[in-house]
Amino acid sequence: MMILITIVCYFAILLLIARITGRTGGSNAAFFRGENRSPWYIVSFGMIGASISGVTFVSVPGMVRSMDMTYMQTVLGFFFGYMVVAHLLLPLYYRLNLISIYSYLGTRIGRRSYRTGSFFFLLSRMLGTAAKLYLVCLILHTYVFGAMGIPFWAIATVAVGLVWVYTHKSGIRTIVWTDTLQTLCLVVALICIIVFVTGQLHLGWGEVVQTIAQSPHSRIFVFDDWMSSQHFVKQFFSGIFIVIVMTGLDQDMMQKNLSCRNLREAQKNMYCYGFSFVPLNLLFLGLGVLLLALASQMNLVLPATNDDILPMFATQGYLGQTVLVLFTIGIIAAAFSNSDSALTAMTTTVCIDLLDTNKDSEAVARRKRQRVHLLLSVLLVGCICLVEALHSKSVIDAIYIIASYTYGPLLGMFAFGLFTKRSAKDRWVPYVAILSPLICYGIGRLTEQQTGYRFGYELLMLNGALTFAGLYALSAKRITK
């Protein structure tokens, strides 16, 4: 009952914010770009929650058991990736005054490349968002609604329906402010849970640092085993490229940046946002170490799946009712700050890139936009149920692997456009973009069978390189007049 009351109160506040931000009307300019009035510091703070998601809130503390704190190597790479986005991609997008970032591919390469980029974004974003919302729906089903006889699909439907309700009118203009609330809730919940865990361990703050530092799971850097997927070079450079594609080449994340007043403010947003990721993820990993220490102290048998460790402590009374409420707020805030902007970005991509609604009148474009937004919401529910049928042991790992295959072609196409002056054969681009992930998958399987080496997140770089090579092979020198 406590969780149910928390959920109702939380969404009541979100709907209030949506009503306030949408009272001046739901124009296409407000939905797609927030009328370019979003304060950069609000965008920056809100994007933290959008990037973290409910998956990070649950998965990162749990992954400490199997990976120690080596995820920080990837996070350090994230920071440098944000600098690349701020100084390479943002200036390009602002100079071209883009609504959809994939229209750059149409200008630089051709119409089919433009549509191909949009398609791969939609595929990746739909699957990634479904995986993130799935985890929250699963937790709610397992610990709250399952005992009431409510099926999983009904929980997924209501969750997506609530996102649709507060985003369908004003889109980005509403999301910038709801994400700020949700990030605040997430950060406060995380810090409070850490305080409660340290209280159970009877540790002062100095002792907390000492406990984490002396833990066998405190290892951050791996330099000695090149075959390990946790090797520093692989994790660090994977982190850089993950940010470039999942932020810089992602309509969802860039749409918020493009709602800022100008390029300089968008870059400030990226600096602050990128820097804040380091200490925040360090807190998540520190929480994971402390939970393992508490489990050892209490002689608890931990669940087999890493993603179930934090939910077990929060929902089974080991940390009290207050932590249960905080945990509920944290995962809901993290999950919905990611999914609301994703749904809006997918709607933007379909409308601008595939339906060309920017050529329609305001009224016609609005009607199409509303229908697309509803249709994508229904499709998202279906994908969540599909993820539930294909449950992975670590959802965050699954999301990055999905990104490696679906964002790789985007990386290759943008790299070709930015770093060469050659003219690609546009009609062949869709085939190259489809073949590259398939070849990448084949190389990965063959390498594992022959050498025992298993590719990790570096699949993204290989996939992008294959796409780039394919486009380069099918290109010619551009004729300049």
C-alpha cells in the first residue's frame, strides 16, 4: 500500500507540471524544440535522470558483485565523449538549425541515408526504452501488483499510458521540467538509501570510505588482462563512443540540447552534465559495495541475478519502510525521465524524417503528430512485453549490446560525412548499414569460437568502422564547383 500511495502522489505532481507547462497550447514548435527557451542549467540537470534511467539505479549497484567497480573506467570515457559531442556535433547541429539531427545525413549523403539513420535510431531507441521500462514494470509486478493478480502487460500499459498523458501535448517543453523533478528525486533517493545502509552497518563517513576502499570489490582499473572485457583500454574507449552515439547521435538526447537558447548554452549544459556523471556513478557503485558488506554482515543469501540485489534489500524489510518508499521513487523517477523523452524523440523522428510534417500546415502536422505519439506508445507496450519474454540477467549489459549493433551504422554514417569529402552512393547506404551489424555479429561469433575471446562494448567501434569502410568503398571524390 505504501508503494501504491507513493506512485499516485508522484504522478499527480508530474501531471500538475504537465498542465502548467502546456497551458499556453501544444504547438509543434513547443513539442519538438521547446520554442528554444529552455534554460541550459535546467536541461543539464534533467538530462542526468534521462541518462541514468531505472536500469542504472538497479543494475549498477548489482554489477559490483561480478565486475567490481570497473564500470568507472567506462564512466571516465563518458566524460571525454561529452566533450567530443559539445565541440564537434553541437556546433554542426546549431549551424544547420536542425530539428531532427538525421536530416544532416540527407544534406551530406542523400535521402536514403537520411531515412536509414532515422530507422536505426527508432529501432535502437524503441528496444532500449522497452528494456529500461521493463525492469521497473518487473519490479512493480514482483513486489506490488503481482500479489493483487494484476498481469505484467497491464502494468506496462498503465506505465506507458501515464507517460503519454503528460507528454502528448507539449513534448519537450514539458519534459525539460518533469525531468528536473525526476532527477532531483533520483539523486535524493540514492543519497538517502546510502545513509540508511551505512546506518545499518554502524559506520561513520570516514569508515564508509575505508570500507569501500578495503573491499575486494573496490577494484576500478584493469591493466593486466587484455583478454578481459573489463580491460581499461576497451572500457575507456567504449565509454567515449557510447556517449558519442547514445548522446551525440541520438535524437532523444540532442533534442533537449537543441531546445537551449543558443550553442554556447547547449555546450555549458554538456560540460556540467558530463562532469556530474562521474561522482553520481561512483555513488551507485559505492552503494553496491556497501550492500555486499551488509549482506555478509547479516549472513544473507543474495539472489542469483545482480539486478535483484538492491530490490531485495529495499522490498524485503532489511532497510525499513522509508527505504522502500525511496527506492520506489528512485526507480520510477529514473525510468520515466528516460522514457518520456524517448517517446517524444521517436515521435519527432517519425513526423519530421519519415512523414515530412514540417511541410504541412500547423493543424495538419499537429494531428499527425498526436496520432504518431499514440501509435508509438502502443508499440512500446508491445516491446516491453517482448523484453519480458526474453529476460536477460543484466539489463544494462543488454542495452549496451543492443546499442552496439543498432548505433554502429549511425556512427559510421556520421563519421563518413564529417571526416571525408567523398560522395557516397546513396542507394547502397541502406544495404551497407544492414550488412555491417550482421558481419559484426559473425566476426564476434567466429572470434569467440576460435580464440575464446568475447567482444564486449567494443562491438560498437567495430560496427561503426565496418559501416564507414563500406561507405568509403562505394564512394567517389566529390566534384566541387
